[in-house]
Amino acid sequence: MNNDTPAAGRAGFGMYPFEPLRPMYARYWAAIRERAPWLPSALEWDVDLDEQWVDPTTAISYTCGWPLVTRLAEYVESGRLKVVGTFVHTVAQADGPTYRSVLVARRAALPGDFAGARAAVNGTTSLSGWVSLLHAVHGPGARWEGDVLVTGEHVESLRAVADGRADIASIDAVTLAHLRRLMPEVCEGLVEVGAGPRVGCLPVIAGPMVGVERLAEVQHAFADALAEPSLVDVREALLVEAFVPVGVEHYMGLPALAPQ
């Protein structure tokens, strides 16, 4: 493939897919492609991420740490998927390339006070919404003792707690910060009652379209593009300040947090 010929594969940043942020991601992607013009020319939105992650035509995708070290582990071990790195976020819960999720409820209490309560969970493969909740309320390796309402999305978990269908939820800190700016009404009446364990921020992954010999090139493109002075408003909108190359080892401690 000529370095100036865009790949016919797929690329996407589907983990924080809020509509107002998509033009910002598009500008960032354009800056990345200035440095690696062989990458796909456009980002995909509104796709099945489970399918995109394992599609052999995927070049770049965005995933969660929990599936990375569980059901995607075989793809990583075989080299079909490679961790490119992660972002350093500007939210209060972030520290370098790590962060904590935020536990929310309608009343102030300690996380342990919600043992046996009804939890709203975006999905049981979510590090921020499920694994972090188990760890914060019950401890490492524990199982949830109360009822669980699976909502499908963090925003729906917030709504479920707010309207009384659930008592507590654990929300990705970056998602919560975006929602407070973009949809503040869904956070009304909720209070922070704790935090999840400190874990790696969401990993950007490269699929089979990116060979191991080009991984360093992609990592440089992601980091250098984000630091571009003309993208200061992009960084502010996406709540990021840097991109850090990391490997899968950044996430290898996750399986000890909760039962698989």
C-alpha cells in the first residue's frame, strides 16, 4: 500500500459518541491522517462496536478495558488487535493515563451502604459501569448482592437513579463530565457517593489493517496531532490534554477487580 493511499478499512471513536463532539473527532482524525495518510479517510459512527472491534478490516477503534482483557484477549495475544494507547483526560478523576469512575445516587451515603441495593448498569461488560461498581461497593472479586437493572447506556443509568428505578450507578467519569455540559438535566438531583478503583483510561486499539511495523507510526500520529496548537478547542471539547502510547500491560490488573 502506498503511504498516500487511504486504507479501505474502518476507523471509529465510538466510546464517547455524543453528536456535538463528532466534528471535533473529525478534525482530530484529519490531523492524524496528515501524519499517517494511509489510514481510513473517515470515522464511522453509530456502528456495532462489538462487531467493529473484531472486524478484520478495522484499522482503528476505541474500546473498554474490561472486554480488552476478557473476550478480546485472544485477539490481542494473536496480534490481531494491538493497543495503541490512551488519552490523558482533564476531568477531576483522571491522573495521567488513568481515572476512576463516579458513583452516583439520590442521597449522600458511603458506597458500602448500597450493598443489597438496586443498581443501574449500562452493561455487565463495562469496566466503569459494572466492574468498578462491584469493587467500590463490595470489594475486589465480589459479586453484586442486590437487583440489577441493565440500561444499555450511562445516560439511561443516570435517568434510572434519578427517577427511582434504581438506587445507585457507576458512571464513566469522562461520560459524566460530557453529560454535565451537554445534557445537564440528566444529572439533576444526583450526588456523588464514591469512586471506582483507579484504572487505565479507555484504550485505542489497532486492528489487522495496522501491522505491528506501523504501530509506532500510529502512536506518534495520535500524540503529535493532539498536541497541534490549532486543535486547542478540540482538546477542550474532548476533555483531553495528551495521548499516551501504552500497551496491553496497562490493563492487565483489571481481571483481579471482579469475577469474570
